[in-house]
Amino acid sequence: QVQLVESGGGLVQPGGSLRLSCAASGSIFNINAMGWFRQAPGKERELVATMTKAGFLNYGNSVKDRFTISRDNAKNTVYLQMNSLKPEDTAVYYCAARYSDYEAFTSWGQGTQVTVSS
């Protein structure tokens, strides 16, 4: 099993930036891909960005050209750099891991709150 711990959330003004971190521990050699998802109050959880073990990237339409997913293999950490933040980016952001191209993301962190407000 893999444990995921997010950090880096907080309050930021519109137009500002934040960087989220997700530290993975446990059976990380089984991980096929990691990603970031978010859920705003009253809304369904949505894809933000994913990165496969081979480095293939995928972004949600609402964050393309503003957010960047990256990783540091030496630290077993995945990052989400968020720029040009908008109030509609306000949500709880979750880190997740999956173990196969044919499976859903099944390991989840506890989430970190991001609030974009003036």
C-alpha cells in the first residue's frame, strides 16, 4: 500500500501562485501514475493533472497553461505548480496514485485546501 501526504495549500489572492507537494511512501515501486484532483463544495471531483511513470502528462481543460505537474524521483514527491489562480480554483486538492493503465486511481491523500480570494 502507498501512503500519500499533501502539503502547500492555503489562501492566495486571484492571480497568485501556490505549489502543492505530495510525498509518497510505502510500496511506491508499484505506482503506474500519480495525479492531482480537486473537489469544490457541491461539485464532483475533477481531474487537475496526471503524470505516468513514463512521463506522459494530462491536464484538465480548466487548468491547462496555468498549472504544471512535476516530480522529484529522489524525494518520491509530486508537485503541482499553480499560477494565475482564479476564485474558481478554490477546492480541496487531492493527490492520488494508480497501479495500472487499466485501473482507476485508488490511493488517495487526505487533501489540502486551496482558497483563492481577495
